[in-house]
Amino acid sequence: MSRIRDAATGERGRRIRVGLGALTAQTVGGTAAESGRALDALVRHAVTAEESGFDSVWLSEHHFAEDGYLPSPLVVMGALARETTDVDLATNVAIGPLYNPLRLAEDVAVVDQLSGGRVLLGLGLGYRPEEFAALGIDRSRRALILEGTVCTLRAAWSGESVVPPGRSGQAVQVRPLPARIGGPPILLGAFASRGVRRAARIADGWIAPELASVAQLARRIGTLELADLDRPFHIALTMCAFTAASGAWETVAAGHSLVGDRYRRWMAQAGDGAVPDGPGTNVPVSTRPDQVVAGTPEECVDQLRPWWELLRALPQTVSAHVTVRVVFPGVDDAATRESIRLLGTDVFPALAE
């Protein structure tokens, strides 16, 4: 079991931490056999990332998706806790309003104990109406529910007696407590300014979705008003990256486009307004979107460097993370493992020089 590390100040020193994910176990056809292979591969990819020098592995969540999109990130995190020894285990993101907050506090505490205090809990509002309807949650109250969940988690992990917001009954104490004193850091994912400000107000960090440009990231970091924060804070940038000795984009393009098409369809059905630029932006598969990192290791270093320069300029109280999505449905598994290895051994070390 890994010893507990301080994920806020970082015993590894002042540098940008790199993560694999978000891992989703999506498939092309959504069959049971495909999902079995995808989940098995997910665990192997996490182990490869740790062996290649990654700092963290991130898991995502959606429900009732035809492609088998991972609905149970904390279950998988429990498996990863036993298969890895040092990487942080994180969610990007778990859909906070869909959980009973006390059960979430218990489940995360157990995984934190199993992992030796390696959990980072990333929560999001969620947006797909069918997920809320099927699980009996009022989608119109999701922001209030999320804020109440964060308060409940903090109280539960402090050891005090708690009653979840909006409920009546006897106060209870959550046990076991997490391995990390006070519980894992809570990060909130958000694209809109209101959500970014919410992260600064109530959370220990902000998870940025895949953004179109460095300037777009800089504007949202400005929304955080980091100079006014009186506590350690995390900023985790989500990107897509794939590297190979040759033909990197050609290898991953179809899988990347497939995932992007599904995300855009979900966002359009949700009607949430502005859709962040993400995987599979509306361009031909043969054209690499500007925000996607793909190429030889040397080319990936050049593409990533402007993002690194911005994140390096953050205040010393901020822990900066870059999480890269490398795994896409339908992409050759050996090529995916090699991309993970090259990112960890060639690309990220070159950026740290």
C-alpha cells in the first residue's frame, strides 16, 4: 500500500503533474464482450501509466450509454487501488448530484483507505436528462444538490455527525474515515464561468474540460481569482493526446471522432447552451483539430509547450495537473499502450526540462 502523499503541496516538488484519462471503457458496439475487454484494458492501461512515470489516473462517469461508458468509476477505482501503488486515483468527473451523499462519503473513504490516501474526487453537475430521470433526481436542482453534497462530504470525513441536506432523521457518523486526514481533495469540473467560480468558492480545485486554446484556459483561470484564495488549490486541465513514431493522428482519428460525435449529441440533447470544444470537433477525420495533441514525441512536446508555460506561471499554492485522454474505442491496444509509454518516458520529461 502506498504511503500517503500531500496532494496539495506535493512532495514531488513544484512541477506539472501528468495524468492518464479520463478513462471511460467506451466501446464501438456496446456488447458485453467488448465491455469486458475494455474494462480489462482500462486496468492494464493504468498500470502502464504508472510504470511509465504518470502521476495519476482519472476515471469518468455516464449512465445508460449505448457504448458502455463507465457508470461506476468508484468500483473501478477500488480495483486500481490494488493494481497500482503510487499514482493518484481520481475522477474526471463523478456526477455529484446522482449520488446519495452519505453513501458517496462511505465509498470514497473505503477507496481512499484501500489506496493509502491516493484519491482525488472530481465532481461535476451532470447534464444528460435521461440520467437524472432514470435515477429519480430533479435535474433543475443539480447545482444546489452538488453544493450540499460537498458540504456533507467534508463534514462526514471530519468525523462529526451529519444529516444530509434536505433530509430528516438521526445524525450519523461515517466510518471508516478516509486515510487522508480530512478526506480527499474535492475538485469541481466546469466550463461556464458560474461553475468555475463555484469551484473557487467551495472546492479544493477546478477541472477544466478540453478547451480550444491557451487563451481560453487563461480567461477561465482569471475567473478563479487565485490571488484571493487562502488555501492550496488544484487546477486540472483535460486534453486529448496521442503519440507514435509515425501516423499518430491517423491511428487515433476514427476513435476520437466517434467519441466526439457522442459527446456533441448528448450536449445538444441536454440543451445546456454553449458546448465546449472537445473530442471530435466538426472537422473531417483526416484533419487534426488544433486542440488535439498528436504526432511524434517531439511534435507533441512542441504542441504541449504553450499549455505548460501557462500552468507553470500559476501561484505556488496551486497544484497544476494535465490529464491526457489517450484511450479511444476501436484503436489498436498495442498502439495505445505504446502511446502511453512514450508520453510518460519521452514527452512529459522533455517538457519538464
